[in-house]
Amino acid sequence: MGNIVKTAQCRFCGQMVQIESDEELTKPQAEEQATMTCNCTEAVEYQKERQRKEKAMMNVSALFGENAAPDKRCGEGIVNILKAAVEEIYTGGLAKVTLNLRGGVKASISQNAKGEINVERTETKKQKLTE
């Protein structure tokens, strides 16, 4: 079966864009793809925002999730909370989230002035001397 060619419009400027896909797309999926290929000002800004979000999701995975070193991985529930925090920061609901995890590990997700979403892992090792 060959590629399916469809036209859809950019959600910002309404320009019709021809898109190819291996499978039939729903109208919102086709519109999303058209918006991601359009070069109007609003679409380009939207594309940058989406890339920032995708990068932050990959950073969560690399620092805490399945792409982290085996001894650095957190449980699926914690990773899901961190990914939900990225989503909320992306949509503007939150400014910063910090989770204090067991073992002196701190996860922090925030957005800087340039709009980039930062994902940080901080590990604190405490030593206590006994007399």
C-alpha cells in the first residue's frame, strides 16, 4: 500500500498544506502535521514550543526513566509525575516543580526566561561520623 496524500490547513494561518502519511489520519492529526510543516510566524513558534517539550520529556527519561543508568532509574509512578509536570509547565499551569525523592535525590523541572524547560537531578550524599 502506498502513502496516503491528504491536504490539511495550518491551525494558525489557515494555509493548506499537502501531507503524506502511511496511515489514514484524523482531522486533528492532519491539522497538527500541517501546522508542524507550515512556516507562518505562529506555527514556527508553536514548533519551537513542541520541540522544547519533547526535549524535556527525553531529559526526564534520560535522568530518571528508562534511558537512565540502571542505578539512577526511578519507579514508573515518579516518572509519570515528572512527565505530567513537564506537560503542565508546557501548557502554562505550573512554573516550577521540585520533588524530593528517597536517597537524597531531588528532581526539579522549571521554565527559564527563554521558554526552555529545564529538567535537573540533584543528588546529596550525607556522611555522619560516629564517635
